[in-house]
Amino acid sequence: MSEITHRIVRSSSGLRMRVAEAGEGPLVLLLHGFPESWYSWRHQLTALADAGYHAVAPDQRGYGATGGPDAVDQYSILHLAGDALGLLPALGAERAVVVGHDWGAPVAWHTALLRPDLVRGVVGLSVPPFPRGDKFPTATLRHLIGDAYYMLYFQQPGPAEAELAHDLPTTFRRMFAGRARLGETGMPLVPEGGGFLDLFEDPAELPDWLTEADIDFYTAEYSAHGFARPLNWYRNLDRNWELTSAWHGARIEAPALLIVGERDLVAASPHARDALDGLHHHVPRLQEILWLPGTGHWTQQERPKEVSEALIQFVQGLDD
């Protein structure tokens, strides 16, 4: 099995980023989501390396050893996509396959949308590419779901980061392993007077894909760096809509793959289902929507073998 190594690399965006990497060959860039880090790709890094690829998973802007500025407006989708694509020169690559999970998926989709010349192929895990709408996203979410939707709860600086940082092991145990309390709406709504973690039961035991050592790793990472900067990603929903007006109606032309867990709450939402129904219009070279049975939101950690095999097959099938 290939060894995972770490170093600090300066993206052409100007941000110094910690990257975990393994192997040599064509570049596959792995972008994590919230609340994660490079560590969520630990299984895929070695699998891709053993298959003949240079697999690289950075701590993205605001996370882990990468860190970042405090200002909310420095976490727009243009900053995030710029950070990712800005790693290519430092890694000695002209092009890359870009893979993203959770919040990393919108970043991956946007790299292909904004710079198709640099992206050989794009893979999203859990989150499909949502075409740009006609209204501010927060207004749309309030209209469709209501003020209690968790993304709207995250908008106000202060309460969410304090809640999540209060007891870090409990935060990660609940988010990664706790059963979601969705109620009649089927949507993750923060209860009145409660917090985000009230959406999840405290699990009696960890699932077989998650260990106490994993919980300890995430706890140590967030003990040092906190949640404020990662939550700033959510606080740019409306700014992202404004900044991407020039790409309204544009299609993602790169070869693409979407991997979704059948129990993933993100894909189960009505808005996401609508997006999946029309996905080929927005992503004409989408090869497949791969549904993983018995799998929740933490796709590449829950089903490491299946995800690694799907990624390797996708990358091997690309034509340059």
C-alpha cells in the first residue's frame, strides 16, 4: 500500500495549503466537505496511488493546517475553486480530475464550469450540481423549506460555531454516526430554541466504518482550528449567486460521475431529486449516477472500497 505524505503547498491563489498525497502519475484532486479534512479521503488516497495516480487531498480554505482569513467574504466559490485549481502548477500538473464530497462537490463542479481547460473529469459525491437559480439562494430556501433549515441556522456568525465546539467528540459522534431526526417534513430542520446537533441522536455505538481513533483525529483538528472559518462557506450562498451571474445557464461539459448514498439526506431532499431528474441537461457528459445501497452521507468513508473502485474506473476511462 502506498504511503500518505504531507507538505505545505502554495496555491496560485496565494493560500498556503496542507496537502496529503500519495503516488505518482496523472493528478486526481480530492476535495473534502464539512466538517472534515483531507482525512476523509484516507482510503482513496492509497487506492488511487496503487492504481497509478497522483492522489492529492488538501485541507481546503479555512480548514486544518491550511487555515485562512477570518473575513466571511473570503470564502466565496471563486476563492474555493481558485484554491483548488491553483494547486495544479505547484503539483506539476497541467490538468486534473477533480473529485469533491459534500461542500467539496460544489467546488469540484465549479472548477469544471469555470475552467474546463484544466479539468479532465469531475466527480461529485453526495451533492449534485445545482444550476444557478433566479433568486438569492437563502430566499429560495426560506420559501421552499422555512427559516428552520440548517443552512439558514448557519448564516448567523456565533451560535453554530459555539454549539459545535462545545463538546467536540459528541459533535462528531452525532454528525457522523447519529440517526437524523427529520420529523414529518423529511428535512433537517433545527427545532425551535434548539441547535443543529439536536437533529441527531447520540449513537449508542459507532458504525463499523468509523473508529474512536477517527473521532479523536477530527476532535484534535477542530480543537486547534475551530468551526468559524468552515461555516463561512455557508455564509456565502448569496454572494456566490451574485458572483456567478456570468455563468447563468452554462453547462458543465467535462466527463462527469455522481456518487450518492441511498440513505443520504442531501440527495433525499425534494430539491435534490428535481436536480437529479434534469441533470443530463446541465451535465451532458454525465456517465452515471451511482447509487450506493445502505449508504448515508459520508460516502467515501462508509463505502471506501466501492468509491475507490468507481473513481479508478472513471479516471481510467477518460480520453485526453
